[in-house]
Amino acid sequence: MDPVRLKESILSFSLANGPHGNQGYSRVLLQLFGFTGHGKSSFINSCKYVLEDSKTYTTHALAGESQDGGAMTTERKAYELTENITIVDNRGYNKNNSLERAEIYAQLGNFIPIGEKVKWMENYTDMMNRLEDADLNPNYSDFIVPILVHSATSTFSTSERKEVQTFMENCVKMTGTRCAVCGGLSRGAPRSCFPLALWLLSSSRPDPGQE
């Protein structure tokens, strides 16, 4: 499918048009995860660019790393792509250790409210206390689609591959949806990358009745 038809298909997408109806879901929530600096924010900017009738590439989500080497994104931020599709820029991880993965699952399950700063805790007790104190208001009408963004120039070690495989399996258990994987787009990505962003968006659109 050419980029123009892909764009039209995404813009006209509605959960109600699926063979099983919307089944109580009101929107698709694309949840982005991945290492710090691997292109999550840039991917969002590219998606916004190709779906909006704008002649100028606008930075909606700040990309890259801060001066101290940390993530530019330190809180969960949502960006509406269409009336039915919202994309969430979650905080990137640095080590992908057990504590950071636990925080990722908390973001994936919306146990950390959108708009709240995500702080990596030093132990599970502090993390659970923080979650208990959070102003939780899980939106169960969100159809969650996890998307792992990883730089195409970076390879996984053997141990990292096993951890990522486990993460993706847990994503299915939590959401009922297979985790999509895309190669990160570098900051200031060329226009040739934008059709890729459209294709990834299109391939991530779910049918609520799928297994």
C-alpha cells in the first residue's frame, strides 16, 4: 500500500468498524518502550508529521539525551494522533535490569498516570509504596498496543535478547496484544523514513476481537 493510502487508512480507522465492534474500547493506546536515546520521541514526531497536513517538521516530543546523559523524557506523555489513536512516550531505560523492567510494566499497565514523572526506584519496597500512593485511575477502555523501539544500529547481546523475549512475552500476558518492534528513527529523520512510520502505525492497528 502506498503512503497516501496508508495515511487515509490510519486517519479513518475506528474500533467500531472491526468485525467484533469496539467491545467497550474507546481508543487505541500505542505504548512506546525502549532504551534511552533509541528514537521513541523521534518516532512520535515522525508519526505526527505524516498524519498532519503540515509542511514543517515540528518537534512535539523532545528527542535525544540531556546534558547529564539522562533521558529527555522523564514522564509519561501522550500525543493524540487521530480521534481514535493516541501514542504514549514512556520513559526510556538505561540498564533494563529487574527494577527498571518492573517500572516499565507499571507504565505499560497505566499504573503510573500519564503526565506523571517516572523515577527509577532503588528497591521494590519503594516502588510499591510509590504505586500505592499514586493517583491511579486506570482507563480500562484503552486498547493497549506495546511497541518496542530499538535503534537499528544497536545490537542485543545474548543476555539482552533473552530479557527482551521475556519482556515481549509478558506484554502479551498483560495486554493480550503482541508487542510490535520497530527500528528507532534518528533525530531529524529524512523524509524517506516517514513512509516507514506510516507503515508501522498501520501494522499496529488492532482488532479488539483478535486472540
